[in-house]
Amino acid sequence: MALWFYRLVFLPVMLVLAPYYLWRMRRRGGYGDGFGQRFGAVPSGLPAKSASGKRRVWLQAVSVGELLAIGPLLRRLAALPDVEVYLTTTTSTGYRLARERYAAETVAVAYFPMDFWPFVARAWRQVEADVLVLTEGERWPEHMHQAARRGVPVLSINARLSDRSYRRMRKVRALVPGLMGNVTQLLAVSAEDARRFIELGFAAERVRVTGNLKVDNAITEIDAAARLALRQELGFAAADTILLGSSTWPGEEAVLVEAWQKARAAGLGTEDGGVLRLLLVPRHAERRAEVEALVAATGQRYHLRSRGVAPSEVDIAVADTTGELQRLTQLADLVVVGKSLPPHTEGQTPVEAAGLGRPILFGPGMGSFRAIAQDLVQVGAAQRLADAAEVAPAVSKLLQDKAARKRMGGAGRAWHVANRGALDRTVEAIRLHLGL
């Protein structure tokens, strides 16, 4: 009954929302290539499964963050002699990154079909998957139903429930078993997430805590020469102190600009002979015009990374590019995590900043990384701020205390090392359902 209700409402809802999503797609660009795959087509080069005789894993990762997180998992699966991976994603930036990075580890890369009955059935007939693996918040009723019809296990890996999703699902709790009951196994990132899934109606025996794959993601630290070169590309000097806005969302860049201006006016960030610089990394590169207008209004020198190497020294650098956050974080002396200040509530990942030993600040809205945020605060690697008004004082206080920043960074590294292991547990679960 729940599935039929979902099918009935999907089409009218899709039609109502189509203008908005088409506008977003036009704004972000890059959606023309493979557009038909959203309606159930598959890449022309996808071989029939019988051609290889291997077990096929359909792995779905919605966007760049999830694709970066599943990199080690994808390589481990591709290394298995009897396994091949069909990788799908949702966004154009994710699609570009997947094709650039993972072509060698996959049998094909494609867009994920919309969760509408005819499109999904068409895709499933062609993909011939043996296991469907959905990452993080991806739980699509029609895809799971098609898998169940074919006797294909569905694994939800790195599974989490943000506070917002949890509140929404509680309102329709009676529908959850009918829509989501075809999850064969749910691998939760934390005990709290597991408890929430069970409360919503997921069978307890199907829920297992495996940890967060993002903690196991390999962190490649660049050497001093590479860091210096990267600084120079951005328009920063070797001795400068750098405040990083990591994966910022609308409204947060203005807060960081204000915090930077106040700290700089107070003469902070000059302890090593340089000056205080601001590095902004917006979560969505297509917001570059909006962010540029903001920084231009300050009257300070600035440069957008998408325009190449900075021609001269700048005060503010905007990294409006994709897939560089890990490298850029290595330049930071202090990191403020985005999507965490009101009205935003979900948060972006603080994992890489912690693993790289950078002191971290974030706002109250870390719903997508609730357990990790709590852990980092508890071990002294991060500070949680109540609102945007607390950002400037917190930034200034930490910029005056190099020893405190060093302690926080060390605590983050130690937490990162202690919390690894999700990758092995996830690979084990997938192999079990593949019968390997």
C-alpha cells in the first residue's frame, strides 16, 4: 500500500518540482552528457554481465563528498577477482569526478535514474546487479522494490539520519516499513543512528554499526614544498596565517569575512611574520559570482582559483573548484566548518580537518555528522559555537593562542587514528551478500 501511494504521488510532485530542478541543473551546468540515464538508460558501453561472469555491484553515491568517501571501498571491491562495480551518481560535479577518478575501477559510470517506476524498471533490466549498495542518506523505495523483486540484496552503507530527516520520517513512521523495508542490511555510522533507524521501524537484526567510511578515507599529506607552491598559487606568502571557511553555504562567507576583518584589525595572525589571510571554499562552485560580489565589496585584494594562478598577493582567496578541499585544508591554521551556522542545520564533514590535525570550529547545525561532532568536541579537537555571533570572538581567541590550536590539532589526529576500521567491516558485509 505504501509503495503504491509513493508511486501515485511521485509523478505530480516531480512535475511540480521540475522547473526548480531544471533551473538548478542549468545553473550548475554539465547535465547534457548522459541526460537520458536519468530516465533509465545505461551507458552504451556497459557490457552484459554474462560477458565477464563476475558478480556485479551497483554502487550509488549522490555527489562529490560521497564519491570521495567511497574511493577506498571502490578500490577494494575492484581488486576482488570475481567482482565488478557499476557506479552511479546524481550531480553533474559528481559525474565528472567519478569519470575522472574511477573509470579504471568500474565497468561503467552513469547517472542514477529518477526513482519513478518505469525509469527504474528499465535500468534494472539492463544493469543486472547482484547487489545494490546505497550510500549515506540514499534510500529509494522504487529501486529497493525492484531489487527485492529480483532477489537482489540492498545494503545501505555509511547510513545516517540527520536530525531533519529523523524528524520528517517520524511524522510518517507508519509508512517507513512499507517504503524502506526492502533494505537487506543497514550499516550505520554510529550507535545513535542505529537506534533511530530501529525506532523508525527498521528490523533490529538488519541494523549494524560499522562506523563512518569517511574516517577511513586516505588522507594524503603534501610536503612542505608542495604546500608553499599551493600558497603561492593562491596569492599567499609562506609566513601568512590562514583562516579557512570549509565547504561554506550562503550566509556563512559573510560571517567569516567579518570574523577575518576583526581579527586582522586587531593585528592577529602575525606571530610568524606574515599576515592573516582568508581562504573560502564554497560547497558549490557555481556560487562563485555571489561569493565574489561579497569579497569584492570589502575593498580587499582577492582572487578566484578557477581563474588560475593568482597574479599577485591577495588577502582573500576563493577556491571555487571541486575536489581540492583536502589539499587546501593543509594550508589552514584554523578551520570553520560550513553548513553549520543558522539557518543551516546539516553541517559538512569535519573528518579531514581532524585527520590533518587542524583546530576546528563549527556552529550548532551538525546534524549530518552528529556523532563525529560530539566526539571531536569531547576529545578537545573542536569547539561548537551557538550561533554566528560567536564566530568572530572564537576565531580571535584561538588566533591568539597557538598552543591551544596545537592541542586541538593533536586531539583531532588521535581521534582519527582511533576511529578507523569502517572500511574493513563494510567490505566484509558486501562480500557476504555477494556470496564470496
